[in-house]
Amino acid sequence: MAQPNTPMIIPKKSQEGIVQFIKQCKELNTKHWNIRNQMMKVDRAYMRETDFTAEQSKAKASNNLGDATKYQNITVPVVLPQVEAAVTYQASVFLTGSPLFGVVSDPKTMDQAMQLETVIDDQATKGGWSAEFIKFFRDCFKYNLGAMEVVWQRKVTAALETDLSFDTKNARPKETIWEGNGIKRLDLYNTFWDTRCAPVDVPLKAEYAGYIELLSRIALKQFIQELPDKLVDNVIAAFETGVVNDDFFIPQLNPDALEDVNIRASSNWLAWAGLGGEQKIAYKDMYEVTTIYARILPSDFGLRVPAPNTPQVWKFIIINGQTLIYAERQTNAHGLLPILVAQPNEDGLGYQTKSLATNVTPIQQITSAMWNSIIAARRRAISDRGIYDPSRVDSAHINSENPSAKIPVRPAAYGKPVSDAYFPIPFRDDQSSILMQETGSLMGMADMISGQNKARQGQFVKGNKTLHEFSTVMSNANGRDQLCSILLEAQFFTPLKEILKVNILQYQGGISLFNRETGTPINIDPVALRKSVLEFKVSDGLTPSDKLVNADALQVAMQVIGSSPVISQQYNMGPLFSYFLKTQGARIQEFEKSKEQIAFEQAMAQWQQAVAQMSEAFKGMDPAQVQEMMKTLPPQPTPEQYNYNPAGNDPFTAGPKVENRQYNIQNQITNSRTQ
């Protein structure tokens, strides 16, 4: 199996240059654009955590203390349902198929196609690709940006085997190396790339793309241990290096979060355990791990490698922004940076294009303002406004929060009517009902912006449409989402599938994997896969296999072939039928008759026909004559003559015995004489 990467020994001076290069890459993103601030605005709108007014804080604190008489301000949910409806549609398109990515090919390479499909399905199951894609879709519709890393990775896993020398009752774990495509959604708060090119052009044109992760001491040890090759001399220095720039960013969005993530990030476990003075290595609390893929000229960094003046893709990993622990040249056949960036609303304006969440945020703000005016009216309704004479009544008594408090008058009011000291202003609310109606209209504007409708969001809509009319309306309502799916397919899923396929063809080794569709183990032959590299097409929910092979046209063609004897003589109908059903997800190839079985059954049918014809001539004949004529019959065919094993033909149970299907000559003769 080919090695996926080419690790190098990096001189100290080159290491310093690489570390400085990575620092500059990160600073370019944090200094020249405000992506983090903009994403925090979107996330707060999505979570409805944008109200920081003193009135809201007091009302919320009173409610938390059990005072239910205080009205909190309302943030009308507009952003969240719009985003989730869009995520749900894309998930239904791309993630509901089984397997996640199907494979079709030329009929001559169907076996290799099944091997490739089995490998992809196994990697998707073990890697939890569906969960990563859902988070990716949510980023796309919240920020109009989504990033994923697609790399060939190696992991240490455990295999169970029976060790007779150890224990015959229990299996003993054995460490093995699992290799396969890994897909990971990247946190955009801590992802950076070359913004001089369009987001969708990052894999092909960008000079760099990377991300930052926060790892604990144990997590970092495991991470470094699983690296195939590392700069061993720098490992101890990496553990002892403290954070310099604090590049990892944790947004504070939810004031009611279950845990303060910043406190967790600074936990000193060694100090808690009292082991701080006993360690040979001065470990830190947490570590920032920066992984970057860069398209560089090796000669710029003094790297002595072949073709140093030719652009090459390299992978670097540094700890806490200071210590380089990993450097390798990427030898992938696809030649791309393995970080894909998608932009579902791409109009040619690059980073100025608004996301779905940003487009509907003003609707959420104005509808929230309208509803909060209704809340203000409710607050006004349970209180009152009035005009009072401060010389007769104290203001502290007028504004008392005790609803049953008595209001004393000052001595100046003695002997005068109390009604002259206070005049209430009547409360009138003429706008609340109007605002409620206008809110519905504004929510409809949000649906117009996103292309959604109430039925798409699971809400009941009254109407007198027939089922056909409703289906037509819903199919037209999907148009905007389908347009987004087509764009995602072109800019993201097409290169993704190409990277998956090329990585498997380049690095996959021989292994036996279980195919969930057929329910049988499949032996993966990497040599056969590579020979068929140009034959495969990988499908997904938007371009399923029936579209790739034009299933409708194939079905019509099969009907024409079946009804035309002349045409059917030119094709093998059995394999053609199996191929058609395989493109539709059905696997019936294992039920096809072998050539030996077909030859045996044809010979058996001819022999039975000859016996049947002769039995007609036996009517009324003497038994001696019948026995004499029986000698002229050809011998009965046997499976052995055609290398056919009936017991091994049935994929589920042993086949029926041949003698049970053979023609009983004696019974026919007896029946003929009886007649």
C-alpha cells in the first residue's frame, strides 16, 4: 500500500521560518476581516440572545427568583426555524441514502464498484460522516460559509482475537491500525484560509488553509502518538511550551450555558492531583494545536527536497504557536488542499454575500420590537399612570410595589377632597391586535426571503386544494432549495467525492469488509480498484445512481428488448436485468444461474421432452417391447457431466437434490399403459 504522505527531517532554521509563516497566516485572517464578530451576531440571533437591556435583565432575574408577574421581552423566533428548515432539506437530499455515496460503473467492473462502495460505506459509518455533514449544513446557512477537512488518516484501534496461551474464555484486545478517509467539520471561529481567493476556490487556488484546536495534556499525547512520523526532538519542547497569542477563540453566546467553557479550558489537573512537582516534563493546562495545509515553494524555507522550486502542498502542525512537531509533503493524487469551503448562496460577491440567517435577521428584529410593544402594553395594563399633587401625597407611596399598601395624605390635604390629590390616566390599547396581524405578514416576508412556506416547516395550512394541486405547489416551493442543492453539488460534493475516490484508489489496502446492502463480506482488491479508476461514478442524494445511468431510458429499452425476439437475441437478458436492478439498489447478482447450471437444465429439458414423446408410443404395448425400446433412449444427463453442483447454487440453503427434479420414467410408463 502506498504511503499517503512523505514526512521530512526539517532543519532548525527551516522550522523557525515555517512557524513564522504560520503566524503570519493566522494574523492575516484576524486583522483584515471581522468574521468572528459577524458570526457571533448571527449566533446570538439564532439563539435569541440579543437583548441585553436592563429591563430585560431585571425581568429575567425576577422570573428566575419565582416572581411570575414580571414580563420579559420576547425575541420572535425567525432565524432558527428558517435555518433549520434549510438544513433539514439538504440533509434529506444528501444524507438519507444507504449507502451515503453510491457507486455505479460499467457492467464489466460491477464487482470493483461494489468494493469501492463498501469501502466508502464502512468509512462513513466509522467516521460518523452524517453528523459532521449536518453541522456543516448548519454553518452554511448561518454564515454562508462551511468548511470541512477531508484527509486520509490512520487511527489505532482494537481488534479482538482469541489467545489460547492467555485465556480461552475471553478475547484479548490487539492494537491494529485503521486507515481510511476522515471527514471533519471545522469550527469557523478557529478556521483560517487565504481570503485572497473566493471561498469555493480554496482547495484549488489558496496558498494556505488551516484550523486551531484546543487539546488537554492527555489528548495531545494521544494526538502526537497517532502521528505516523513526527519531529521527535521537538515533542518535549511542545509539551513545555506555553500559549503565546491565545489564538483559540471561544465565543460567549449563551448566558445560561451549562458550563463556563473558559474555566474548563484553564483547568490544571496536575495541581488538583498534587503532582505538579513530580513530573519530569513541565506540562501546561491546555494546548493550542494548529494544523495548516500550505501550497509553498520548498526553496523559500530551505527545504532540501526534489523539485524545490515547484509549488507543493505541505502539512504542518505546531503547538501553542511556537513548536513545530509535524511536517510532511502531501502526495495525494488529487493535488488539492484537503480543506473544502462551501458557500450555498454564491452570487459572485465573495465575502460580501449575506447568509440565509443574516437575510432574515431584520425580520426577527422588527417582529420582536412589535411584540415587545405588546408586552409593554401588558405591563402598562397591570400598572397605572396618573397625575398627583406632591404637596398632598408622597411619591414613594404612589410608586409602592405593594398592591395592597395604604396611601396616607400629607397634613396639607386635611379637610380637602382626596380625589383632588390624584387623577388616574385611563389605559387604552388600540394597537396590540393590529400588531399581531402585522406580525404574520412580516413572518410571511421571511418565508419569501428564504423560499420556505408553512407546510414545508410542518405547519398546518387551511385550504381547498386537491392532492395533485398541493403536490404541485410543494414541488414548486422546493425550487429554491433545489437550486442550493445544485450549487452545493457543484462546488462542494463533486470535489469531495473525487477526493474520497482518489484517496481510496491511491492508499486503500487489501481487507475484507462487511457490505450492509448484500449482507455478505466483500474482499477489497486494491489492484483491481486502481485498474478501474476511470470507470467509477460516485453518486449522492442529488445525483443518485438512477440519474447517472438514466434508469427510465434503460427500463424502456428493456421492455423493447423483451418484446422483440430479434433484439433480445443480441443481448444477455439475465445480466442486463441484474445490472438494472443494481442501479436501483437491489442486489440479485448472487441469484443468477451459472453457465454450468443453464447447460445442465437445457440438456435435462431436452431429455425429458424425448422421454415424454416416447411415452406416448408406449400406450398398449407389451412390457417386453417397452423394455427393448427403452434401450434406444439417450442416457439421462447428470450434474457432474456439466461441472454443476446443485448444493452450492442456492445462496441461502443447499439446493434440492437432482433426483427429486429428474423425470421418473417408470411412472410415465405405468401411466401410459394404464391409459
